[in-house]
Amino acid sequence: MGMTAMDADREHLLTDEEMLRFIMDGYLIVAPTVPTHVHVQACEQAEKAHGLNSTAFLDVAGCGPSQDTLNDLFRQIPAFREICNDGRVQGALKSILGPKYKVEVHRHSHYKLPFEEGQAFHQDGCWRGFAGWNRHYRRWHLPRKLICFYYPHDVSLDNAPTEVIPGSHFFTRLTSKLASRAVPLKVPAGSFVMLHYNLWHRGTKERAGHRRIMLKVLFDRTEIPREASWNHVGPPTWPAECPPWVRATWAWLKGTSLDDNAVLDDADSKSLLPLLSSADESKALGAAFQLGRSSLALLEEVLDRLAQVSKAAASKVQDKRVFEQCSGDDPRALELTLATAVSAFG
């Protein structure tokens, strides 16, 4: 009997180990199955699109000529649509976001010129001086949104590779310790890189004297998972030191509770409350996830403590300018993180 359409679809879904790696690292590199000439066409079409648009429009901040194709990548670069419809790309998207994911209207072409300078590490969606934007982007630890980068040609270490910080999608503060984990993505032509939307990343300086093309598209989850949407066989091989937020994300994606989701003893819960205000975000985050298993009798006290932390955080930022660049020390962003962590356990 030949392979059915359903079998072919499942063939490209992620494995348990691949899903765990994505949850932990916050990114995944996918190699589409399309022929090589499709990537060549994508390069040619991108060059043409930039030739038409790069001096014709102002960017959204009004800072000068835009490299944006005005969210019109699928029409101006039709090969990109073919890439996004590739079986492996679709399989990874369905595994992480569920079978009914949606593509966002925002798309962008990042065209790096020879010897162009790089960026600072950032999380997309942070405060920035865009006209009409005056609030912090709401964040989730859970994989509800992906930002995807497609590279139609080889990207060397000198050709402005994107640099990512594995595991940084759970944190709102960029510390030197976290930044030391940074990894430049040296990728072959046709690579489709999927990032958790919160992952800290940056574009690096172009040093090879060549242009670098990268096409960006965003995808969203539309449903709360009821079961695993990847090729789930059984429990993965957990790392020796596995943070509570990793296990919690795994359980949420399976549509189940944690295997060890026993209610915390009230004394243990109370001992964790002071850690919510810790300057060490990993300690605060770990405490928040564990407090999600508090008893109903103690839940009100947990929420009161979160409210206190929230008010204290708000008082620290109330005098800041409404429009400011993304900052890793924004305490309001941290508070959103903590509140989301507690609510994640339900």
C-alpha cells in the first residue's frame, strides 16, 4: 500500500526530541525539500523587489529609504510562498503552533548591504518609536507566535549572520551571562529558521563585501492545544537540570498537566513568594512557575503578592518616555512574565 496524504503529512512533523530542543533553545532550523532552483529564483525576485522599492518609500519611523516590500513579499517574491508551503516547513509549523495556525499580514525583507553595520540584541515587539505605538508588547513564554527567517543563499560567518541566544525567550532582561550564549547562524542556502517570538537575536555586521538577503514572516497559534500536534511517541530524554518552565511548556503543548503536578505544600509556597521580587530573573521565573501549583487556599495570597510586585514595578517606570527603545531592564515586562508563568498552570 502506498503512502497516504495523512502519512505524508505526518512524515514532516517534528519528533519528541526536536520539539524538546525547540522548547529549550527557542529556535529551529528547517531545510525545505524544494529544488535548488527555487532558492535561486527567490534571490532574483528579492533583488528585483528591492530595486523597485528600496528608494521609493519611507520606513514606518520616517528615518529614510525603506528596504521593506510593504508586506507584499508573497506577490513580489512568489518563490517565498512556495517555500512557506513546503512539506517540512508546514510540518514544523503545525508541530509548534498546531494544525490551524495562521500567517500574519506583516512580512519584511531584510536586505543587508555590503559592510553594513549590525544591530544590538533585541526582542521583536518591544517599545520603539513607531508612530501610534505607545504600549509594551504582551509576551508569552508559551509558543503562541513564531518569527521566521528564510535565507535563499548561503550565509557565512562574515556575511551578516543572524545571531541568536538559545534559551533567552523565557527572559525579559538581557544579562551578560545570557548574552555569552549567543550563537551566529551560519546556514546553507534555503534555510528556514523558526524563532520563538520572544527570542533575543540580532543581525550582525556584513564583513564579506556581499549583500545578504533574509525574508521574514510571522505565524500565530489560534487554538489552545488539546493534544500533541507533532509525532509524539513518549516522554523525551529530559536534561539533567531541566527548568520548570521547560516541563510546563511541554505539558501545555501536549494538552495535559505536568506529570509531577502535585499541589505544593503551603509552607513551600510561602517560602517561594519572596523570590518573585528577586533581581535574578531565573529565580523569580522558577518561583513563579512553581507557585502555579499552590493550593487554592493559598492562591489569593500568591495573587496579592504578584499585585504588590506589579505596583512596585510600575512605580519605577512611570516617569519613562512613552516611546523608547527596547530595554532589557524593563520591570513591567518582567511582571508580565511572572503573571503569565503563574497563569500557565491554570
